[in-house]
Amino acid sequence: MFGAWQAGAWRALAPTFQPDLIVGASVGSLNGYAIASGWTGTEAITGRAQASSLYNLSYYAGSSLFGWLGGVFFVTWGWAGAAAMITVLATLAGILAALLLSGPTAHAQPGRERTLA
């Protein structure tokens, strides 16, 4: 998913308009948000409501901060600057996910079976 965001960001610099980029990025982002939001409550062992609330707070705070920062990059360096910012953020997110996520059974408690269904 992170590579798709990066490819889409750099494809936006093409000289011709490509509506599939806008539709694909929008649908992908909304689907990613819905999936992650749903997983938050199910993955939490305790404090499920708090975990979901903290996820939403982080999501919207990050959207606000990096949405504003994207505008700064766009005004300063144009579309290439915005695409570079997206590439850096997606790369950092991928690295953090690889380092911090260790799988569905990393924190399983005895007696609580984890399923993928």
C-alpha cells in the first residue's frame, strides 16, 4: 500500500490528467482508514473504546498537520514538493510498520484464541 501511494504521488506529475489517480488514491485511503479503524478495537486486549478513540484522534491530528504541511510544500516547491513529502511520509510509515508490527499473536493472552476470520 505504501508503494502505491508513492507511485501515485509521482504519477501525478505526468503532463496529462489521469482521473484514475484521484479515484484510486481516494478509495484506497478511505478503505485503509476503515480497515485500520475496525482493527483497532478488535486488536486491543483492554480499553477497546479508548484504543478506538486514540486511533481516531491520531488519524485526524495527523491529517490536519500533514495536510497543512502538504500545502506548505506545494506553495514552496509545487507538485514535485508535495509528491516528495508524500513519498517521505509513506516510506517512514512503511518502515515504522515493519519495525513495530510483529503479527496477530504477538500479544495474545492464554485462553484468548486469535483468528483471522
